[in-house]
Amino acid sequence: MTASTPESIVRTSGLTKIVQSGAAPLTILDAVSLDIDAGESVAIVGASGSGKTTLLGLIAGLDVPTTGEVWLRGRALHSLNEDSRARLRQEMLGFVFQSFQLLPALTALENVMLPLELAGAAQPERTAREWLTKVGLGPRAHHYPRQLSGGEQQRVAIARAFSGSPALLLADEPTGNLDAATGREIAGLMFELNRANGTTLILVTHDGGLAGRCNRQIRLDGGRVVEEAPPDRDPESA
């Protein structure tokens, strides 16, 4: 199979992940082939254990498949070593996790600044402050994660994810640790920033309402793609 087309930001071909479980091999992903265009928002849905988070990790190059290939903007991850994959993630990916993944010893501002500093960005503090303001946390910049609510911590994580202007945002259950009202608020913010910045979004979620706001839904069952469905409702009206 050839590499991805110019319009495609993510392509997977025959992506399979097998791990050893006791004495027997366990197939977590089984021959998953996807093509995701730049600017799309895609929800990956399915029951627990269906392979959703594993697929996200393989797309990000955080793990390597047993067989199959991944291309990000036409670059084949299988042709890159670990350091090169890390540089590619730094250049084009942003992450939002269910558990926020903030460093407890750093303030909100410092958490957003850190990846910018590691990437050698110009004026990391100014950029971090701008993004905290965009997510409504400008006055909380010098608070530590323990001083912030769950929703506020996820806002910091979203600011951190978007601050590097990623072409692709990967979100793994971003509202899973939040109450329903806060989850809706955070989802609205994430989709608003996604549209404003033209970022491609791949979202793993159990939340049908959240999945319905995406352009497309990909359902996994037993590690295989069983359905690619349009959203239940128009994402602009959600």
C-alpha cells in the first residue's frame, strides 16, 4: 500500500497488535485500516477492551504494532527510530488525557510552558499565558493542580495541548473524570478550539453525546473496525 494522500493526515494499514497474555497470545487490534483527512473530527467508540486506547497509542507512535503501518502526514512511523518518532510527536501532536497528566509540582502556567520550552518555542511564557486566558484560566495561572478543580485541570491540559499549534489532537476519554455538566463544558471548549485552529481531532470516548459531535464515528469490537457511522447529530448544533 502506498503512503497517505496529500489530504490525509493519518493513515493506518492492517494495524495489528498482539501481546502475550499468560501462555496464549492476545490480539488487541486486528488488521485496522483507517484514513483520516486533515481537519476531520473522528470519534473512536466501542466497549472497554475493544482496542480504542491501543489504537490511539499506535497512531501517536507511543507503541509499535505487531504488523501493519501508520503514516502521519505521509511519514511512515515504521521507518523512524524512537527519537525521530518523539520529534514528530513534538512537531505535530497534542494530547488530552482522562487523568489530566499535569505535573503536581508545577503551576498551571509552568505546566503549559514546559512542552513549549522543550520544543524551543519563542516566548513560551507569553504563549502559555495566552492559552490559559483562552480557556478561561488567566487568573489561575499561578495555582498548582491540587488547587484546581477537575474541570480547571482539564482546561490547563487543553491549553497545554493546543499551545504548540498541533496539526493533530489526540484525546483519550477527555471528560471521563468529570461530572456531566463540567464534561459538556469541557467538550464545548475543546471543539470550539479545534474548529478555530483547524486541528484534526481523534477522540476516544464512551460518551455517545460527545462522539455525536464528531464528523465521523469509528466503532471497534474485539479489535476490529465493525462500523464507520456518521454522527447522530450535527456537530455545530451540539
